[in-house]
Amino acid sequence: MLFTKCLYNRHLYLGFRIAGIKMAFVICLLLSVAVHAASPLPKPRPEFGQATSSEIPIPSQKPNQLVSQAGKKISLQEAIFIGLKSNRTIESACISRYAEAYNLSVEEAQFEPQFSFSGELSQSASRTQHTTRGTVSPQAQLKTPSGAQFKFAWSNGGNLSKELQDWSSFAEFTAEKPLLRGGGVKANLASLQQARLAEKANILRLDSTVAEVIGNIIFSYRDLLLAQEELKLANLAVERAEKLITNNEALIEVGRIAALDIIQTRADLENQRLRALQATQNLTTAKLQLVDLLALDLDTSIIAIEAQESGDVTISIKQLVTVALANRPDYLGQLNVIAQAKYNLIAAENAKLWDLNLFARGRYGLEGGSQANWQTTSEATVGFRVNIELNNPKPQRDYVQASTTKKIAYVRLREIRQGIEKQIRRSANEARLLWKQIKLAETAEELARKAVEVELAKLNAGRSTTFQVQTLEDHLRDREIQLLTARIGYLNALTRLDLQLGTSLQTWGINLKKPGGLRAPCY
């Protein structure tokens, strides 16, 4: 009995002793945490751009110092105007247009009178005499659309030596009319019509080049706008993280949350600052891309100021396809290709005919010597000339090739038409889906913002944790980025649809031919 009582007292004593040790350990741990919480924050690192030689620059504690927003504010239309005047691709296309337009003028001049002048002065010597002769001959010729050619030459020449003098002056006229090969208005106008169609194709190619450059400028401008807004959201996330730290410090002082909870908040703040740095880098890249497209000095700092919001657009696939077929450069260009193939076939058919020509020549003039005994000379000739190639396969080969090219051109036209409709359907569906995404993203962003507000209120009341608030803050930032991306994506989808309709130049008031509106430096 006594032994049992002593054993019980010993166990009780050991229990109290172990409990006391545990209590002392807990008190020491709490004191160390309190001392750590009461200690001042670490000394801020050097600001961005003020690092020492042994440190890598990092952002300062102030979010508005993460990036300098100084620069020239330009609207999207101003960016397009600068691109029209300065972009190197457009400049190169405009330089090529001068040569292309000159090619057409050369073809159109083939039915205009052509004038020339020739002359010769020579001197010859022999044992008996020295002779000096001179000739002067102005000429003119004309080709008509029917294939007939007329030539006129006035030849004047004579011996200028003192011992022997003779003179001559003749007017020569030649007319030749192809009756089969090379005859007919269609065959002779084929090359001119092809040149005109080629000029139309060149203009369409210029329109396409300018529209493509304008599209690239618009997309690059929106990339800059997206980068700017992402940086703003990143800075706002930094601000929210700093406010959460301040709030947690106040809650720690009143004992509503544990002092250890602020460590995760500080880690989240550094993570938000890292995201802000990445957003700054993206902004720099977007600026350089746009400045390069505008052919400006790479040191130029620009700020995009276009609004992100855009209203819903009513889309009818049938109407859009009709508009595209009336404006798309590739479709209109293929129609030109078909027309050119038809003229090629006409020329190939004509080349298979016999070479039969009706010609007439006339010569009238005077000639005489030093005694001024002038004599009148006249001559006239009319006849037919024929040239028949019996076994030359080249004309038939050219005809087969022209016929094949025409058939392939029609196949290509159907392929382009279906491709246009496919593109428009895809872009129209993309625009519809992105508009719905905007509405859903706006709702999700608003709910995420309210969830953060509610969770902060619960944290202040001691009914939530810092981890839960940070999780909802990250979710809010993701929803903000999602909404921003959806808005920019919807605007880009409308721009792509505009490009696929071939109406980009009309949309932005760009006229490459007539004065008024925005103009490329081609005219």
C-alpha cells in the first residue's frame, strides 16, 4: 500500500515536471516570434537603375517606379499614318510601282506614231580621188490596232567632194497589212490588254501589301496596349500585396492572426514584384516592335492610348462573303489571271495561222549631179507575201499551254473562293466566341473582386487566413488578365476579319489613288 502510494506520487511528480518543460519551451518560442515580428523590416535594396557594381538592379518598393511611362502618346490612327509615310515595306512597294506603271505606258505607246532620225557622214580615199558623202534620213512609222503598219522615210544624200558631186532626195512610203497571222484587232490588242490587266494586278498587290502592313501595325499597337495594361495590373497586384502586409501587421498587433502568417504575405509580395518586372520586359519588347514597324528611331518612347472596349458587331456570313469577293485582292487578282489567260489563248490561236501579208511600197524623188541636171524618179509596188511553216510544232505547243493555263486558272479561282469563305467563317465564329468570352470574363472578374473584398473582411474579423486571401488575390489577377486578353483578342479578331474582307484600306480611309484621307507615298 505504501509502495503503491509512493509510486503514484513519483509518476505525478514526473508528469508535472514534463509539463513544465513543455510550457517553458512554448513560452520561449512565442517570445522569439514576438521579437522577430517587432524587429524592423530589412533595409530596402537599391532602386532600379541605381545598383552598385556587385548587385543586379531590382525594382524599388514603390510600384509606380517599376517602369517609366514617359513617352509620346499616339492613337492607333496616328500610328497608321506614321506607318504609311515611313514603313520600309510600303516604301519599297511604292518604288516598284513607278517601274510597273512605266511598263504600261510603253505598251500603250505601240499604237502611237514613232519618229526617228538617222544620218551618216563618211570619207573614203583611193589613188585617184577622195570622196566625202553624207546622208540624212528622218523617218516615221505607225502601227494600227488592226495590225497594219505604215512607214515613211525621207532620204537625202550626196557626194560632197569638189571633183564629183551628186545629190538625191527620195520619199519612201511602205504599207503592210497582215491578213492572217498578226492580223485582227483582238490579236493585236492582246498584249496591250494583258499589260493593263498586269497593271491592275500590280495595284491590287500594292493594296494587299499596304493592308498587310497596316494590319501588322494594328496588331503590334494592340500588343503594346496589352503590355501596358498587364503592367498596370501587375502594379496593382503589388499594391494589394503591400496593403495586405500592412493589414496583417495591424492584425498581429491586436493578436488576431499569428505572426508567422506574414512570412507568406511577404513572399507573395516579392512574387508580384517579379511579375511586374516580367511585364516591364514585355512592354519594352512591344515598344521596340512597334517602333521598328513605324521606322522610327529605336530610342523613341511611345504610349498606346486606344480604348479597349468595343461593341458587338452583327455578322452575316453570306453578306461578308459577298463583300470579300468584291474587295479581296487575291480573288480580284485571280480574275485578272483568267482574263490574261484568255488573251494568251487568242494570241496562241492567231500564231497558228499562215503568215499572209498584203504590202505596198512607193518611192518618189529627185536625183542629179553637179551640172544640176535633176531627174525625177518614181516607183510603186503592190503585192502579197506568204510564209507557211509546214512542220513547226511550236505554235500548237503554245496553244495547248495557253488552253491548259486557262483551265487551271478557273480551278484556282474556285479554290480561292472556297478558301475565302472558310477564312471568313472561322474569323466570324472567333469574333462571336470572343465577344461571349468578354461577357463571361467581366462577370468572373467582378465576382473575383467581390470574393477578395469578402475574404478581407473575414480576415479582419479573424475568420480567415492570409493564405486564403492570397489565393483569391491571385485568382483575381488571373481574371483581370483574362478579361484584358479577351478584349484585345476581340479587337484583333475584328481586324483580322477586316483584312480577310479586303476592306482595311476603306475602314481607315486610305486611298492610294485619289487625294483625301490617308495616303501612301506612291502617288
